Amino acid sequence: MKKYLFVFMITFFTVHLQAQKLIIEGQILDINSKKGIPYASIYFSNSSLGTISNLNGKFRLEFQLQHIRDSITVSYLGYKTQKISISTIKSPIIVSLEENNTLLNEVVLKSYTAGYIIKKAIKNIPDNYFTKPYKSKGFYRVTSQKDNSYIHLSEAVFDLYQSKINQPNQQFKLEKMRATKDEKASEGIDLGLKPKGIFEFDLVNYIDGFDLLNKKGLKLHDFKLMGSELVNGEEAFKISFDQIGHNKAGYKGYVLIDQNTFAFLYFNFGLSPKGESNFKFGDVAQRTLMKIIGIDITMQKNEFQIQYKKLGNKYYLNYVGNNATLTFKSERNHYNFKADTRVDYLVTKIDTEAIIPFANDETLGQAKLVEEQYTAYDPKFWKGENIMLPTADYQEIASKLEANNKANDFKLELETKLHQLPKEKSLRIDSILTFYNKKNLFNGNALIAYNGEPIFQKSYNSSLTNNKEYSQFRIGSLSKTFTAMLIAQLEAEGKLNYNDSIHQFLPAYPNGQVTIAQLLSHQSGIPNYLANETYVSKILTHEYTIEELVSQFCSDSLTFKPGSKFQYSNSNFVILSLIAEQIKGKAFKELLSTYIFRPLGMSDTYFGETKDSSNLVTAYYYGKPEPHYPVQNAGGSGGITSTTIDLWKWSKALETGQLLSLEKIEQLYQPQAAYTDWDAYYGYGWMIDRYMFSTSKKHSIHYHPGTDFGFYSMFVKQPDAGITIILLNNTGEFPRFEISELILKELN
């Protein structure tokens, strides 16, 4: 039970005056790893005013001049608390905490059982938490992502009034908020929070309504005393819990309880794997309504981190983090997608003096969605407010979401205009692309084929670009179709079988039971190495061989049983490229050239870097030139550079069997798993559309998009009409599905 506290430092610490307000800015880092420490508390020692660090460890704290003689406290779970006098803060300041080798009180631990500690902590709630009316100021941020792309973003600053613990008269007063979402990607579903949900995050104050510490929850869970941890320099009991049995939905995690006051300090838990399948989303009324309107919502993950802080001799909610994964399904409206949602809720101030309720006309109803109240988005929106600093450029994300909504509106506008144009297909296609180009939503190269022959080819530019017919673009995940072809060629040569395991080719690989077929169809359970922030920081700055990529970044433990479900993972195709190298004894770059590029005359196509990159256009990421990184680190999941002309040669080869028999090529297009986020099936390196394109009701559509920083691509084939759509863009995301849909309609 000896607890070691890692050394960390605060750097880039600045204090500056701004119209009678002081602002402290800083970043909290681990001195050994130099990584930011997320969710550390930064608050005034003599008041509740404070904030919390973001995922990168950065923070900003704004306060009135009256606090200039105060000090700030920096605390983080498992670290020794540090106090810094504001008068001593200079720019920059570094504060480091040494290892704490204090032995925790084993005598106290031997005196109590987990059950006794939990029951005493519940009994002591009225003594440890505010029972008199108080007000708090809060901030929350909600983000939702679909297939790692943002579809929703909202933030709010608000005041809460609470009058009595466990049976509170609760009021929510909204000060300001902003919200935006991608209407099409979210299928019109409202995402966000209601005041009732915000109050319920305070687990101690909502103990009877949550099946963990109420009578039902105590019977459902098994509690075990694990030891002690230091919280703000004080010893705390650590009690783990998991549900008993598999017939109900319960939770798994741990709670920290102060050893002196028996106050709940910190909760960290999520749905227990034992009963996850029994969890029902919403209450009976909500489920009834969903059934009537034909929507099924299931929850796959619901994780909480709930932290309490002491003010005087009472504790109050300080911070809540919530990660949830929801699946939205509607047979009626043909969608089935998963949304990963993150909520960060921070209490920035507590008021306990002369508290009176808000006027009724100031408050928001408990069941009203906060996001429906106000949606203005401006750069200076949070000036003067204490918030949790964003980790990503949320202003850019918001702009992108609004642009996606406009793109859908533009599609409807354009469809009306197309009725007035002549019937010539090339003219109408040019009108579509010119329309989006003028809206600055497509700046790149296009090649369209019909009846097996190109009927349109053109470059489109913006003030940033200078694209020409022969310009080269990185094609991102469209590269996976080439990796799949290379594997299919090896299968045709008898060098491998789709049912072979990785272990047959990479004996030392830890997840060797995964098959080639499971890699090709994203059913391996191997985590996506490009979704790991620690890995990405290395991949963007250092060059690796494919073997090094696999051993260092693509060998993590499986997230599910291979073959049991679909989860898009770039790691799969990096491993496939290494398998190809092992079989042939040649570099992946050389294999692509030997087996695909040179036979097809794709002279302007290559993998990774090349000596002559004079025709490679500059890509722009959020309006600025993208950062350079070793492209070959994408392995078989990306990393190919090409042109529209060369990709047309690739398309013809898929139709003629030049590289592989048509029978073998057809195997690549056979649905292996449902890719629900995009209303598609996934074959071997190819997506087979279900509902994204209206043409799919009568025709088979095979396609694959690609993304690589500022490079975005779209490659669509409708075999029965000899249709190929090739769109390459170098100014970031563009409405590739909307444009492809319009072109498909014209050609059909």
C-alpha cells in the first residue's frame, strides 16, 4: 500500500492584467514524460473559484483583483497538493512535486470492512455536504463523434440553486450557451444535456436515484476494500465494486472515501461487462415514445469520473467527466450509427452567503434541452468566464459542422437549378462541381467516367490552390483498396488463404489468432493505432518501418473477440502490408510498384515519399498548410499518392481483370460486415453502399473515401453502367457524398 507520486511540473505559467481582472494561464506536465496532465484542479486556496486542466494539461483561470494576495492550489488525484502564492508567480514558473514515499495507515485499513465504510459514508452525507441552500456556477462541454468525425458540439455557462441535500429544490439558470451539429450525420437527432441530467451528475446529492449506493444498488454490487490512496495529501479508503450476477445492469469501478470524515471524494466507474446487455436506455416513457417513432437507442458504454472538493468543512461537486457510446437505429428511416459522446462538467464557483432562489422567469425547465436555447458562435464568446480550455480547435470544428449543414442545403438548391440546364452529362457535372467550387467546398481534381470511358476531367481551384490536370494528391484510406488487391493477388498465387491466421506469417505477433479475412474486413478487434494520441504524436514526428509500426503501435490487446463485430481500424491494413512483405521478402513500397503501379502504367503513383515531388500539391488543413509527417507511417492503411488519371487506370483494371481475374475481384466486394456508421457493408478493403446513395436501391455501388490531413478523396464505382467518380481535394473536407450522389443521379 505504499503510494508513489510521480514528479510533475507546471510551465508556461503567466499572469496578466485585463481590465480589473487577472488571468493565470499555464500547463501541467509530468516531468518525466513531458506529457500534459489532464483534469488537474487549479483553484484559490481561500475560495471555491477555480478551473481544471484540459487533455493537454492546459488551463486558464480568471479572477478579480481582490484575490491578488491569495494563493492557488494545484491538485491531482495521487499527487501531492501544491500551493503557490499569486504574488510570487512570474513568467514562466515551474513547480515540481517530489515522490511521496509515505506509508499509508494500514492499522486503519484493518479495522474496517468495505461495507461498513460505504454505509458510514452514506450516513455522514448530511454532515459532509451542504444542507443549507447554496448556488454554484458551472460550465459544460459536450462533443459527439461518429466514426471519429465530430457531429455535435455544445458548451454552456450556467448557475444552479440547490436548497436541500437528497430532496433538493433545484433551479437551473442559463447564462449563455452555444451549440452546433451536423444535421445529416446526426440524422436530426437532438444531442446535448437537460438540467435534470446536470443535477443527476452529482451522485452524492442524487444517491436515491442511482442504482449504486441506494438500497437496490447496495444489494446489486459487491464492495471490496482495496487499500488507500492520497487525495490532496489526505489518506482515503479505496473501495472497488462490481455487480453480482449477470441478470441485471450494474456498474464496475472504485470509490475513494476520506478516512477521517468518511466523505465521498471520487468515483470512477462504468457499466459492468457482466450486465451490460441488460442496460435499458431512458425511462419507460422514453422507451415507449422511441418505439412509437421507430427509433431504437442502446448504450454500449457509460463511464463516469466524479470528483468532490472541500470548501471549509463541507464538500461539493467539483468535476464530472462522462464517456458514453450510444447506437441509434431506425429501420423506418434507414440509419444505424454509433455516437461517441464526451461530457466535461466543471463547477467554477460556490456561493453560500445570503442565498435566495432565482425568479421563475429566469430558470429553465428540468426536461428542456439546454442546446435548444441559444446557438450563437463567436470567437470571444467565453471572454471573462472560467471554463475548461478546449483541446481541439473547436471554433474550426464548429465552422466545419456549419459548412456540412450548408452543403446539404446547397445540394437541395443545386438540384432545383439542374432542372433548367441542358441534358448534356458533362455540362451538368461541371455545373455541379463549379457550384461547390464557388462555395469554396470543392477545390481539387475530378475525373468522371460513363459507359467505361472518361466523359469529364477538370481541375478546380481556390485562392490557396493551383491544381492542374497532372497534379498529385495523397489519397488516404483509398489506399486500402490497393492493399486489399495485393493480398488478393497473393491469395491467387497460393501464398496465403483468407482464413489463415496472422501467426502463420508473423509468429511473434501477440494477437496471432486473428485471420487475414478479419483484417481485411475490420473484424479483428485490434485497436486503431491512429486513434491513440500517444502513438500519433510519435508517428507524426519519427519515421518507422512497417515492422516497427506493427510491433510498437499495432500490437495492443484486442478490444473484442475476432469476428464478433466490426470496428474500423487502420492497424489491420498496416499488419496486412507487413504480411505481404514477409511473404515476398520485399518492401511494401516495392510490392505495390511491382504488382500494381508499373503493370498499369501508373507512373505518377507511389507509396510514401519520392525524390521528385514537384507535382504533389500543397494540402491545407483548416486554411493553413498541413504539417509535414513521414507518410509511410500509414503503412498499408494509407500513404499512397496518385492522380485522377492514374486512378482511372486503376478503375479500368478492376473492370478488365488486368491484375486479377474478375471472379477474384468480385470476392473483394462481397459484404463481410455491416459498417453502420456509413450505412454500408464492408468487404475486403471496399465499402458496399446500402443507403447513402439513392442509386443503391437499384444498382451496386462500391466505393472508398480517403482522408489524410488536408487531403480528402472519393472513389466511387457503379459497375453495371461503367461509372467511375474520382474526386481529389486538397483544402480539407468537402461534401464528397453529396457531390457523388448528385453525379450518380445525373449519370443514371
